[in-house]
Amino acid sequence: MYLEHEGFTVGQTKTGFVAVDDDGIVIQATPYRTSAQVFHPILKIYREEYALYIQETYWFAEKVALLTEWSKDPNAKEPPRIGQVSRRPVPRMK
């Protein structure tokens, strides 16, 4: 309910939920792991913040603010490599 109130579209999965907002932040939560990802349009990379187990609402608020600010900053730097950056290729938009 918290994420829906914050403007996310939320769907339940077999073991948790997935939530997506208009800024492109995707949150996945299960009893084993919670993660939040976003794509930076200039750097062309994904940034992921994660924690073990399902988290409290303060974690979501903190990570959503961090990822929103980072993805909208044209001068953003690549975050330190602590398992937060995905090197997956990004498909070219035609």
C-alpha cells in the first residue's frame, strides 16, 4: 500500500511483489531479497540498490529518492562497483 500511495503500479508475484513508477524505478521484493533499479539515459547503465530480506518502508523511501536523483542528474557519475551497476547491454531504440 505504501508504494501505491507513492505513485507506483504494484503487482503481486508468487513470493512477493513488483512495483514500477513513472520515472522507471523498478522494485522487486521477496522474503529473501529486495531490490530497486533504474536506468540512467545519459550513462546508459542501470543502477541497483538491494538488501537481503524484505525491507521496511523507510528503505523504499530512501532508495527511491536516491535513484530518482541519480537518474535525473545529467552530471551523474557511475556509482562505485559494489554490485550496484549492471553491465547488461541496452537495446538500441529505433
